Amino acid sequence: MKVGSKGYYGLLALADLVQSYKGRQPVQVKDIARRQRIPEEYLGQIMVLLKRANMVHGMRGPTGGYRLARPPENISVAEVLKALEGSLMGVDLRTQRDRHGSSVVARRLIDAWSRAVETAEKMLEEVTLADLCRPDDRARMYYI
């Protein structure tokens, strides 16, 4: 499984929006791009994809921008990656299984890879934006 720049930058942008979620104020792409060090034009394209996937709402105008469409607890990492990167598997293993159906080794390899990807997908479905943005426990410790 490989996460490309769209998936990585998209997760960073959404994490940035989590910070302003409570205030429900839209955040402009240029501000997210500056804070997260993402090329602004590229981020604009990513935000359009996230809007199509109903993860963000866009607002036009001088005070416009983007805000999360749902609570951060309801947006999983897997959902974001699938919306931006497509299938997390990378290769359609059904096609490979059909093409190499006669080889026992090929079938076993494809089955093992399928199980590994399924396990990774399940784990990423359990991790939400809220989990990514949760404060570090050490940050709350006070030393005297």
C-alpha cells in the first residue's frame, strides 16, 4: 500500500480544518497551504475532490473557504485515502488471480496480499481525523 501526495496532503489539510471545526468558520486554501506547506494550487484541486466526497463544504466569497462537512470523529483515514487515491490495494487482485489461476504459488501470494491489504484497510477505517488531532498526552503534563 502506497499513499501518494494527494492522500498525504489531503489528510494534513483536513487535520488543519479540525482545528477550526468548533467555530464553524471557513478556512481559506491559501491559509491551509501556508500552515501545512502544501502548494496552493495543488491543495485547491485536492479540496475539490474532498468536497465531491462530502467531507468538506466550500463557501465562496471574500470570507469564504472550506470547513468540515461532518464531525472529525465521523471521517476515517481510509475514507479520505480512498476518495483521493482510489483503491488502497493498488492492483486489482481479482484480475491477477484470473490471469495466474493455474499457479498455486501465484494464488497463495495473491491471497496473502489480499489479507494484508484488508487488515490495513480495517485499521485505517478505525482511525479518524479526531484520533489524528488528539492532543499528545505529554503535552498536558505539568512539571514543577
